[in-house]
Amino acid sequence: MLETQYEQERVIAELHQEIAQQSDNLEELLWDCFVAYQDCVFYTSSGLPFSYTVKKKKNGDYSGELLVSRKESSKTLTKSSIFLAFHKVLGAIKMKDGRELRFPEYKGPKAIGQIFGISYIYSIFWKFGLIRVPERIEEKLNNV
């Protein structure tokens, strides 16, 4: 468990560092974060729990899809939807004092865009530190 937590923290720190340096491999690093956090419990902005797994191909490689589980039902979320939301967020990130990243605040999932699965992406992006949310929503995302 501690090893998993260390890996999760490592991939998030690497993603943030590479965002600051405006690297070319940000999508790959974001996907590494999604892989590291699979099977973790997240909460939507309305406080509903969910988790996801990254689907695998027959050869064992990860596919470009997440299987999001909430209660008995599952939804498939594609890499392209995640990357579409990611690029919208990247476009809104500012540099504070020329050296510190200032991540955008979104009042709700739809504020990022009308993207399939955005209610799940919103929660995950918040957990990854890619967005800020109002305090009332943060309480729900933290399951308080």
C-alpha cells in the first residue's frame, strides 16, 4: 500500500513538473497517473463514490479506455475524452510570479466543457491537483 501511495505521489509530482516545463509528453504522463490511481475510490462533485480500472488488451497492454464503476453499473470513458478535458485545463493554467503554477478553478464539471464523462474526469483532475474547486465541492470530493 505504501509503495502504491509513493508511486501515485511520484507520478503526480512528475506531471506537475513537466507541465511547468511545458514538456511534449504531458498526455503520456497524465495517462501514467490514471494507471497509478486505478481502483482508488473517488467522489463526484455531488458526493457519489466511484472507482475505475484501465482496460487491458488481450496482449496485456493497457487500452485507451477506463471502466468506471458506480454501484452496479459501469461506464466506459475513453482516453480521447480525458485528453480533451486535459488540454482545456492546460490552456487555463497560469504561472504565478513566473515560477509557480496556478491551476484554474472550476465551479463544476461542466465548466471545463461538455465532454462525455466530465463528472468523473473533474473529480480525478482535482485529486491529481490539476484543478481547484470551490470549498463546498471540495468537501464532497473529500467525502466530508
